[in-house]
Amino acid sequence: MNEDFQQNSGIRYILIVVGLVIVVAGMRAAEAIIVPLLFSAFLAIIISTPVFWLRRKRVPDLAAVFLVVLGLLALGLGFAALIGTSLQDFSEALPRYQALLTKEIAPLLRWVQGLGIELSEETFLQYVDPGASMQLVANMLSGLGAILTNTFLILLTVIFILLEASSFPIKMEMAFDDPKGASQKFSKLTTAINHYLGIKTVMSLGTGVTVTLFVALFGIDFPLIWGLLAFLLNYIPNLGSIIAAVPAVLLGYLQFGLGQALLVGLGYALINIIFGNLIEPRLMGRKLGLSTLVVFLSLVFWGWVWGPVGMLLSVPMTMVVKIALEGNASTQWIGILMDSESAIAKVPPQ
């Protein structure tokens, strides 16, 4: 009987792995549909707070949703008009910057060859190519632009999600045998996700605005792009700030030399210490940390599944999974394994 049990368990695990492989393959194939829908869901969660606030002020549901979505659309159009020219200019200047960066590493190639290592320029650039960071920025922004081409679909999905939000608790009561328990779990999950995404968005916005002003003060080209990049990559804790700083530091080096580039890098570090290490942890609380290893693995996995856009969505999606796992007693241990070291250190001993 023990052998039968082990055999059945082995078959079950194999089926789980096969199912996961099929799901991942399906997600890659359906990227054009899934990514805009996920983007819509996260956007709906973020803007649900002002919608609920208007409802508490006795504004009708439809009017509250319409006002918030209209404000979001106006903000998005204004931002697109503001940064559109910078994106076009950056795309045109990108080959020139990549050529300059390649030229700057020629002394490094000669030094390596001087050590007696036979290495061609093509091979060297495959492994040491600073221009690749600039291309990563272009790919990430173009991927975001591809999502925003579905603006109508995204806005329509956001509207329907917000309109359904008020009736969802009633549906939960009718759908489950334990309506009170299911409703409480769902409410706890949505509150935690809203809390995380809301605070992360405010912190990312603060980081983006500060970076824009900082690099503009130093005279670095395209400050709006570096601010946008800092805003987007701030959703990726620990690693995002480093990725966002690299192209701006390299551009500072090309424009003004090594000294200015070091100052730009120091400024980025200071901004991220203030927002990421001082302000954000106080607002987030202990329960909303992610291990650096989990962040890195999620970045690699979702980047492989959906490209640069998957990298941007990787940590919010992983955070949602972690919150859901922690909300269930049987899977809580997995959520704890995903916790950051600083979060675990704050847990009082049993």
C-alpha cells in the first residue's frame, strides 16, 4: 500500500509539472492578449482607491468610475504628449550613442589583447557591450508602447472591472458554502494587493520625478526618459534601481567624462536609498518584502515568457502570488520562503 501511495504521489507531481509547462507555453503564445489584461487588472487595482472614495461621498458608481477613468486618460494623454518627442529623439540618437560607447571600450580591448589573449573585436563586444544597456531601454519602452496601442481595450477592461467590484462580495456569498470566510479571505487579499501597488506606485512616481529633476540639473540628455525608466523599474526592488541608473550614468560619461558620471551614479544611489530604504519600508510594513533571489528569478522567468514587458510586470505578479500564498494556511510556508531577509529579521522569536 505504501508503494502504491508513493507511485500515485509521483504521478501527481509529474502531472503538476506537465500542467505548469503547458500553462507557461500557453502564456507565451497568448502574450498579445494576456499582457494587456494583466496591465488592466493592475491599473484597476491602483485607481480603485479614488473610485471607492467617490462612492463613499455618495457619488453614483457609474459617475465615480467615469470621473476617475477620464482623469486617468487626461493624465496619460498629457504625459504621452510630454515625453513623445523625447522618445523619438532618443530612438534616432540611439545608434550614435551605441557607436560612441563601443569606441570608448577600444582601450579595454587593447589591454586584454596586451595580456596575450587572442580576442577579436566581435567576440569581445558579444560579452562586453555597454551599448546593450541602451538597447534594453529602447526595447523596454517600445514594449510598453506596444501595450498602450491597446488603450481602448485596456480602458474598457478597467471600467468593467471597477463596475463589477461593488457586486463581487454578493457573488462571493452566493458562490461559496462558507461565504463569510471566503469573503474575508478575498477582502484581505485585495486590500494587501491594493496597499502594495498603491504605495509602490506613489514611491515610483516620487523616484521618477526626482530622477528627472536630478539628471536635468546635471545636463544629461533626455531627462524625461530617465525619469520614466526610474518610475517603471522602481517596481523591481533592489535590481530595478541599478538597471535604471546604468544608461544615464553611461550617457553622463559620454557627455561630460568620468567625474560627472560618478556623480550621477552617486545621485541615483542617494535617491534610491531615500525612497527605497527609508520611506518605502516604513509605509509597506513587514509583510510586503520579497527575497532578492525571488526578485531575480521572477525577473528572469517573466522576462523569458513576455520579454521586457514581462520584466516590468514580474515583481507585481510575484508579489500578488506571495500575498495569495500567505493568505492560505496550507501554502503560508511558501510565502514565508519568498520573504526578504529584513522582513524575517523583524519577526519576533517564537
